[in-house]
Amino acid sequence: MDNKKEREEEAERLQDTDAPPYRPTVSVLEPESSQRSPSRKGLTSNLIFAVISCTVGSSFQFGYNIGVINAPRTIIIEWMTEVYKNRQGPSETLSPLGNSSNATGSAAAEEEATKAYIKLLWSIVVGIFCVGGMMGGVTTAYWVDKLGRKRTLLWNNILGIVAGALMGLSKLAKSYEMLIIGRLIIGINAGLSSGAGPMYLTEISPLHLRGAIGSVHQLVVTISILVSQVLGLPAILGGETSWPFVLALTIAPAIYQLATMPFCPESPKFLLINRQQEGKAQKALIKLRKTSEVYDEMDQMKTENQQLLSEPKMGFKSLLTDPALRMPIIITIMMMLSQQLSGINAVMYYSTLIFEDGAKMPHENSVIATIVMGVVNVVMTVISVVLVEKAGCCTLLLAGLGGMWATTIIFTISSVLV
């Protein structure tokens, strides 16, 4: 009785001071162990299954197609040259006047023109992936709101299968146009998945695991880049006859996600906030957390939604003119520019060429050097995941950019000297 009276007095005192009502941490009727909701643990088998399904079909797909075109570059360029010359037909060995010297000069000029055209084609093959990425990226918000996170990822796999088929059959069809179109489509796929994938991961994760699960996306991207570089070795799938298979292998993660994602729940946050389907959102949370004690998390999502609705809507003009937002906008833009202009994209796409032309390495050694670079990329990603909570994002970002600045200077000097 004394305990009950003390709790009532405490509750009345807190109500008088506008504080939240008293809630005992342990009930007098229930043991302490029963008060620990299983949802606090968070990392359930259902959540792990959903994370793997999402990252294999989105993060892995994205990283794989960044690195896959690098190692077999020489062999694919030779094939493109052969296809182009066959389309042009046999060239004349003698001029109309029978002057062999003029014919030799004409043949040399024609060979240089062919090399220049093939170099342009190869630039398109590599760069069209980024164009597709932009196309997919700018439409991600529309599709995830219209279809949902889960259905967007599922439908996106159709693009992955079509792209893989086009690239895999390009050699058989003797069409580098199919290779270019396939790279464009897989770029759209990557743009969509790089937006929808991390969004799905964040929204299905418990609050205390969002940082860790969110970092899985970048980790899988770096691992998939390394996997594509290894599979692109001439001794594995990067040979003269096997290179279409390493490009077509992008179908595998798409099929995997199509087979597994239907068993994963839709984002509870999307169901609750976007669709106003509280019952379905609660069922999704129960499946992910493997417990019925999800009321606190539901209340938290409702609170977040109310806060968003209470904030004033801001257009693009407001972002540029509001003094309070000026510094955050500048920081965001500079962060994105520093990452994209740091040189890492050029290294990922053209590392074998850089090692061959810049360091004068044989092709076999340049491919190995590319794989070593991929290993370092994975290792540093793992280290950053471990250190981000201790050192902070800003410290790691400055350290990484400082390293890129120093290595770029060293690389430029070595290129000039060599």
C-alpha cells in the first residue's frame, strides 16, 4: 500500500510540473525480464533476411556494374574493333593510280580514324552507365512513393534482367549497340536501386541499428566491385570467349531478389505514413521484429510524421534564399562535389588503363593492381564502419579527402616522370 501511495503522489507531482506521467520501470506484478521487449534487440532472422535480399539485389547490383567493365577492357575493345571493321568491309590496299605509298598513308590514316572511333565508342560504353544512373536517380522519389519501396525494388529487377541479356548476347549478335543499350538500362537500374535500397534498409531497421544497417549498403557496394574485378580476370570470366558471361552475370542478383523479396514485408513507415494503413504497418513491424510489442515504435513513427506535417513546405527557391539553410546547403553541395570530383570514379572505371599507360604496367599486372585496389577499398570501408561512431563522420571524411589529395598529387608527378 505504501508503494502504491508513493507512486500516486509522484504522478500528481509530475502532472503539476508539466512533466510526462510517471511510468514504473518494473511492474510489481510482472518480473523484470518480461518488461524487456524483444523489439529492443532488433536484429531478428526476418530482418537479416530482408537486409540480405535488399542489398544483393540493389547494392551488389550497383557496385558490380561499376567494376565489371574494367578488367576485360582490352578484349572488349578488340572485339568492337573487329565488328566495326567487318561492317566497313575490306579496305583498298592500292590507290586508283596504283601508288603503294599513298595507299600505305591512306591505310594508316584509316587505322587512326578507326582507333579514335573505337575510343569514342568505349567512352560511351563506360559513361552511359552514369547517364542511366542519373535517369534512374531522379525518378526514384516518384516510384518509391507510387509503388512503395518493396515493389520498386522488385520491378527494378526487370531492368536488370533485360540489361544482362542485352550485354550477354551482344557478342553473339555482333552488336556493340546492344552493349551500349544494356549499359544504359543497367545504369537506370543502379540509379533506382541506389536510392530505393538504402531507403528500404533505413525504414525497416530499429532506431538503434539504423546506422549499422545503413552502412551495409556501402560495404556491399565495395565488395561487389571487388567481386566483379576478380571475375573479370582472363583466367575466370574475362577471356576472349567468356567476357559476355561476366556482363550477363548481373542477371543473378536480380533473380535472387525476385525470388526472395516477396517474402519480405513492405516498409512499415511507408505503409503508415504514405498509405495510412496502420494495420498493415503493424503487421510488417511484427514480422520484422518477431514480437507483438511494437506499439512504441508505431508511436514513434506517428510522432515523426506529425513533426514533418507541422513543418512548413519549402520550395527550391526557399532553399536558396533562406539564410538559415544557406550553410547546410553549401556543406551538402561541397560534400557531394568533393566525393564526385575526388577522382575515385575515374579510378574505378579506368584503373587498368591508368596502370597500363601511366605506370607502364603489362596488362596482366594492371589487372592484378586493380584487384589490389579493390581489396584496399573493401578493407577501408570496413574500418570506416568500425570507426565512424568513435571518430565521427567529419573526421573520416576529411581524412579520406586528404588521402585522395595526397595520392592524386603523387600520381600526377609519377605520370609525368614515367
